[in-house]
Amino acid sequence: MQGIPNNSRKQSFSLTLQPQAAWMAILGLLMITTLCLVAGLGKVLNLIFPAGSLAVGLFLYLRYPILYVGFTWWVFFLTPFIRRVSDLRSGFTDPSPMLLAPPLVAMITVVTLYRNLPKASKQGGLPFILSAMGVFYGFLVGMINGSPVPAIVSLMTWVSPILFSFHLFVNWRDYPSYRQNIQRAFLWCVLITASYGVYQYLVAPEWDCFWLIQTKLYTSMGKPEPQGLRVWSTMNAPLQFAVVMIAGNILLFIGKGPLRGPGLAVGILSVLLTSVRTAWGGFLVALITLITSLKGTFQMRLIALIVTIFICILPLSTVEPFSKVIQSRVTSLSNVKDDQSAKDRAELYGRTLNLALGEVIGKGNGTLQPIDSGIIELLLTLGWMGAIPYVGGIILSFYSLFQGTKPRSDPFASAARAIVIGFLPMLAGSNVIVGISGMVFWGFLGMGMAAKKHYQYQQISGLK
């Protein structure tokens, strides 16, 4: 988690941890977490970590709002890993209270919504309000049809990305600082979590295997043995990890610095090792969108970089121990008829699509198990009553994002648009607009809209 010195216009790496008060809070939480892990106090950590994360997040939100954004991303990136190490030493806990930490920290931005609600529509925040209303409707239905605790947890998972996105959007005046913070957070995320992902595939650490066996997810996430796992790194599922890596790699493509090349190499390799073909398709769509949205000079540089990186990655994907898992999934793309995963998804759509299309009221938040289709899960959960405002908010956001003149001179704004476009094909395979993948989708949607408003203000004010 990297802080950003105030009023700094340079993107140079610094070993100084400023402001001191903010970093003392962050390092204090890290130290307590580490001590509990070493001492095997996982049951205590189940309560301390969410509470501590919320306290630190609230402190940063009130005093150091830029650093709060980076802290929130890292809580999402690392919490599942901390949970697995804790469970190995202290016993498996399911459901784990520790997993409440990420949505709790993101939910702090409900304060931003409260402060800006009277003027949200005039500010351009109507899309976020509509989508949040759709989720709240699903929560009310879930409270009626199910139990309160699952409904509340599901509400947090669905609505926290929207609130976080709204927070980024309404702070458009500080867009350059938020942009720098997010670029730095995702740079180090790719370097650290992608490297661990490759290590995870080669070694199969004990805590990951223990968690896989306890959750009985080895049927869909690979075997708990070296070179048998579908990589999910520090997160909870291969698709979630792949989505974060897609965003990180897209930002690295438009970034600068000596760490960009190594980051892209390990980042792309780790995406391939997830074996998530819908994510591969989303990555390709995002790359094409990015290339077409940049100016000529940037386009040529990006194309040259993409070719160079893939030339470096190609030999790794064709030699052991990586070739078997990657080539088998690539081959399945051209042999869909014999692919069991494709058959299962086709059967799912055939069995539930008509049911989902006829769901007017919806089952409500917290009443359904995850479904391998974001579209079907959305309709079944929210029904048409909730899906119309929720999807309507997304459509209005896209309209705002792509209408008028685009800030083509800002590669980050182009990258944000490319990332959210890359999510569209992935919705056919999973609900990628909630949880950590939802944070990526809504977060970059909010940043893209903030960039648009930032540059519009500059144009009106005659600023360069």
C-alpha cells in the first residue's frame, strides 16, 4: 500500500512512509495481524481483523482520503489470504467473519453518499443512486424471503462497490491524485499477487490446499497439489484474481517505469494459469478497446509493447510446467462441443433462463447460491423490479462515460473505459459486478466518469 505525498506531481517511488500517523495505523494493524497468525490466535483474529480494518479505514477516510482508497484496495486483495493462513493454524471457520473486512471498509463511503445525496443528481450521480436503489430493493425482498444475516452480508457485497465508485466520482476535483494512487496500488498488486500466483501453482502451499479441501471446491478449482491448482493467488477464486490482474495489466500497459515489464510478464502468465477462459476473452476485449481509444503515437507504442510481452510469454506457456494446463484450455476454445464446462453452462442457460426472465419480484439478496451466469443471477436475485433500476444505472453510467469528447490525452482514462468494457463478455460466465470483481468494475467506472468531469471542468475554465 503506497501513500502519495500531497501536491506531488512526480510518480517516483519513495521509501518514506508519509504521512506518519496514517502509516502508523496501517502498520499497527499489520503487526497485530502478524502476531495473531504467528501465535495461532485465528479465532481472535476473526474479530480483531474486521474491526481493526474498519477503524483504520475510517481514520484514513476522515484524515487521509487518498490513502484510504489505496488501503481499501489492499484489504480486498489480501484478506482471503490472511484468512487461509489463519484457518490453517487455528482451524477452519466457515463462514469466516474475517471476510467481512473488505466490504466493511468500502462501506465507509456511505458517508460520502449521505453528504452528497441532496445534490447527487445535479452532480451526475443519478446512475449510482439508481443502481443502489435496485440493490436495496433486493435486500428488502431477501429479508422477507430469507434470513437477515445472509441478506445483510449479500447487501454489503452488492452495494459496497457502488458506494466506493460514487466516492471516487464525486471527488473528481482530486482525480489526478486518485489516479496516481490507484496506478501505484495496482502496480504492486500485480507484482506481489501475480508472483505469489505462480508460486502457488508450482508449490501448492499448505494453507491453500487446506482451504481447498475444507471448502470442497477442488472439483472446480483444481487438485490440491503442485501444478494441479487453478491459480487464485491471495484471493478467493480464479475468476476474482483474473479480473484484478486484467485491470492491473491494462494499467501497466499504459504506465511507465522499470517495473512495468516484469509486472506484465508475471501478470499475464498468472492470468493464463487461472484457466478462466471468460477472463481471457474479457482481457482481449479490454486490450482492443484500449488500443482503439489511444492516439496514434500511444497506439504504436502500446502495440509494440504488447507484441514484445507476448513474445516473452509465449515460450513460457509452451514449456513445462506451464504448457499442459495452458494449452489444454486454449485447445478447448476450438473444441467447444467436447468441453464439459461449455456443456454445463449451456445446460444452465437452457434450464434457468426462462425462469429468470419471468422473475418479476426476485428471490432477494442472500437467498441464492452463486450461479455461473451474471445475467441469470442478477435477474433471479433482483427480479425485474430491482434489475431495471440497477441495470438502468449502469447504462446511464456508460452513456455518461462515452458521450461527447473523450480525454484521449489521458491514457488512464482510456484504460478505465477499456477495463469496464472488458467486463461485458465476462457477465455471461459469472456475476463479476459484485464483491472484489465488482470493486474493479464499479471503481474504474467511477474513475472514468471522474476523469470525464475533471477534463470538462478544465475545458470550461480554460485550463490546460
